[in-house]
Amino acid sequence: MRVEEALLRIRRLRRPDAAPDPELAAALVHLDDAPVTTLATAGRLLADVPAEKLATPDFPLRPLRVAVTGTFTPGTVEPLLRMALLRIGIAPELHVSGFDQLLLDLSDPRSALVGFRPDVTLCLLHDGWFLPAEWDPGDLAGLRDTLLDRADVLAAAVAGHTARSDGALLLHTVPLSRVEHRSLVSFRGRAGLGRIWRELNGRLLELGERDGAYTLDLETVLVDHDGPVRDERLYRYASMAWTPGVERRYAHEAATFCRAALGKAAKVLALDLDNTLWGGVLGDDGLAGIALGTDYPGNCHRDVQRRALALRRQGVLLTVCSKNDPDVVAEAFAQHPDLLLRADDFVAQAVNWGRKDDNLRQLAGTLNLGLDSVVFADDSPFECELVRRELPTVRVVELAGDPAGFSRRLLDEGHFTVLTTGATDRERTALYRARAGRQRFAATFASAEDYLHELKLRVVVRPVDELSLPRLAQLGLRTNQFTMTDRAHTEAQTRQRAADPGRLVLTVEVADRFGDEGLVGGVWLDRGDPDRWVVENFVLSCRVFARGIEQAVLQRVTELARDAGATGLEALFRPTARNKPGGAVWPAAGFTVAAEEDGTTRYALPLHPPPRLLPAWIALKEKGDVRA
């Protein structure tokens, strides 16, 4: 889509009687190369366009409340952020504070920002807020004390806000302006200032390790930024600390953070082979003729493999989607000495001569994941355009042209960015390979019940603890099929509920004869009414569907409720486009509809006589102390 056409369509949508333009939001990705002023104009125009005029079943938009506060005038951050969010499927409701309102916004429980109840709070910082107006170049020790005191003031405000808010807060490291740096005339003095400034930024990075707070390393993001961080005239005239180019870069990173906060990071990287993982065409050039190794261009393709391997080690599932001879590909993965990736690094392969959009559908189905979880990387513009057209929710990375830029192109969009990673993420490939083993094992049995008996399932339900809490919160954000709500509990909310005696948060762990699945689910319970416990949310990973695990978990929950004196168990369910499998658990377990209000169904189950929900093939085990 041309820039002029996009702006025309946006202006048309602003009319009250305008019909929806369902293709526009998905097409905004093609405006990435537009000038920053054009993007800002489009973002301002879209402020008045309702999300329902943009969303489609193939390109749904997730709502998100985002607050922006800071120490300087944000310039075009708001419209650029709106554009960056819409292009990745997020319909933002934005609250932008005035000049230098950050401390007030975060510290005052009655501030407008707190009243907005943001899901994400973005805090914009600049060097002038930390530096005294008159600082002595000869007293760097005194300057250090002042900077760190200022950081402590910010830390206290952040701690107050995160204690009150359920949302995530994003800070960033602060670049030191060239003018301040050059105010020192000696090389050693400049080096000393640089050390002190990096200590300050180290404190900001440490702040991002606290509950509910995160820190973007903006200094690193701007290392290859083409141009100054600030325009001195705009800074002096309007207190704008960033140039439009920096605002654009920040908006991109902030949108990536928002997507991670929603749990919408991609989970699968589907890789082409020829001219992607290696140079050349394997079928034509042969095993010895493909380009791999330490020399250009083979070292570029080898680096793509290095980046893919790093993603796999952090929980991204690797798959192959290639038009090739499967026997020849198998030989390459087994024998080529310069391949970093081997067959065991992939959870599934679609190596054939079929259409790549069909193969991607098959891969997603095999993994029981949505197509919006898939990133497709290919060197062919034709294949990339085919997938964009046929599978609009798949994220396409076109690796055409000079392979020296392939690794950066693969990572630049932040498709795989999550808020945190843990041991389960590092083991995810092994978990999915074990899942394939279960499927092969299942094929040897005449009935599902015989298979499940021999699988020797063991389910552990226990209270969340410090180690499992971040993993549970991440699972809740990432799960969109077996979940009961359209808005998952954040890590901060989960921590608050775990500490509240009127609530209970449980984790679910599963193991079987093929190995330990680890943490695969969780239950958020409200037990404020001792007679009637309420399941606020219940999530299970898609990899453990259809084994009876959900019944086992509910059996444990009913036992805990009965032991505490409750006479009934209720459950809330709010349907989304994807969570039908989750909603089916309540009627299947004997719950009946008690009420419906504002799109939420309340189910109820009497606990007398005691319900029997535990499948015969599951061993339900308890670890830890569950206090009623």
C-alpha cells in the first residue's frame, strides 16, 4: 500500500458514517519505511477511528490501556506509538501526561494516571532530569552522589506505583547528551563522567528487576541510530529531549514491550533452508556446494543458525518449511560439518514440494498453536508475499538480498520478545519432542483409555511459590485456548493474590513415562466467601490437552474447598475468539450456568455430595501446604 493511499483511507474512516476498512490495520505494516512525519500524521488521524472499523477475524485487535508519563515533552511519541501498536494487532487506549509529571503520576495515588488504570505505563526519562542545572566538572564525586540520589527518588516512586498497580511499568536507560559530555575538557574527566553515568544506568537496569517493573536498554538500542538523540533547538524551545527519529525507535521498542505484556510473543520460527540457513540450493549444488563456514557469504548463513539456536535455547520452537527433497535435507543435517543446527533442534519439519502456506497451517496444527504464534523466514519474495496474503496473522521476515543483514532482520522486529524466561522455556523443544513421542506411543493402542492408563500420568497441584510465580504468570499471558478470560493476570496481580489470605493461586505440574512436562497450568481462586469458592481463571498449556488433567486439577480444587468448609464451587468464563476449549471444561465437569452478566458466564457446582472428577488413569499428588 502506498503512503498516500493509506492516508486517504484513514481520513475516509474518520467520517462518522464511514464503513469499516478491515484490510487497513494489517496493511499498516507496509508503512514502516514511510517518513517519520508521515507516520506521526497517520497516528494522529487514527486517534479518532474506532478499533471495530479496523479489526477482522483474520487480524483481530487486542485492547490495551497504555499510559505515557515522563520528564520532558514527548513530542510525537503518542501518534508514533499508536501506529506501532496497531501494526502488531493492538488497539491502544492512550493516556499521555503533561510535561515533567512523572514523579507526581507515580507517587500520587489520586493522579490522573493512576485513575486511568493502565495495563502498561511508559516512563520517559532524559539526562537533564538527573543532572543539576549547575554541576561542577571538578567534583565528579559530588555529581555521582547527586545522580544516585535522584535515582533513589525515582526508585521510591516506581515502588509506590507498582505496589498499587496491576500493570507493567517500563523504564529505560538514559543516553548522556554530547553537550554534557563535552563540557569536560580532559579525556580522563570524560571517562570518569562516563563511568558515573553508566553506574546511574546500571541502577535503572536494576530497577527493572523488581516486581512489575522492566527496563529497556535504550542506550544500546540507539548505538546505531543515525543522528543525534536530541535537537538542541527543540530542547531549548519546547523541552523535547528526543528527535523524531529517536521517538520512532522508542515507539517500536515500547510496542514490542506491550505485545510481550499481553503475552502475544511469537512461539515458533519456521525457517526456509536454501539461501536462508545456507547459501545456494542444496538440490542443485549438492552437500559440498552450499555456502557455509567462516568466509562470506557462508558465515552470514551460519550466523542466522547461531541466532536461531539462541532462540531455541530460550524457548522458541524451531521448524523447517522448505521446498526440498526430505532425504537430501536429512543427509545435510546429519553430515555437513559447518551446520550449527541439527535435526534434533527442530520440533517439526515440513520438507516437501507443496505450498508453503499449506505447510505452515500443518506445522501450526501439529504443534497445536495458532498461526499468530508463527514467524516465517524465507529468502523468496514470492513465498513471503504468498504467506502474507493467505495467512495474514503469520509474521513474515523476508531474507532477500545481501545475507550480511539476515540476522539483524530476523531479530529486529522483536517478534519473540517476552517479559522473562525460565527453565521451562529452555526445555521447550525437548517437551515438544516428548509430545511427539507420546503421539507415536498412542498409535499403538486400540483405545484412548488404554493409552492414558499406560502413559502413567502424574499431576501435582500445589501453591505458587517465588520460583514458580513468574513462570505461571508468563504461562497465563501466553495461553489463549485453555483459559477462562480475555485478560490474564499479570505477574504483579498473581503475586498480590498469592499473598492475600482471601485468595489462593495454585500451580499444575505434570509428568508421565516420557518425562517431566514441568509447570503446565494454574488456578486463580477467590475464597473470600468461605461458603463459595470462585475460580477466577484456570489455564492449561495446549501441550497437555485431552488427557484428563483438567478434571484432576478440578478434583483437587473441590477437595481443598470442601476441606475448608465450602459448600459450593463457582467458576467465571468470558469467551474469546480462541478459548472455546477452556470453556468446555465446566459443563463437562458437571457445572451448571448460574448467571450471565456483561459477557461473563458464572458456573456453579455443589460440593455435597463430593463430586468425583478424577480420571482413573491419573495419579493426583499434592506437594506443599495449602492453607484454607
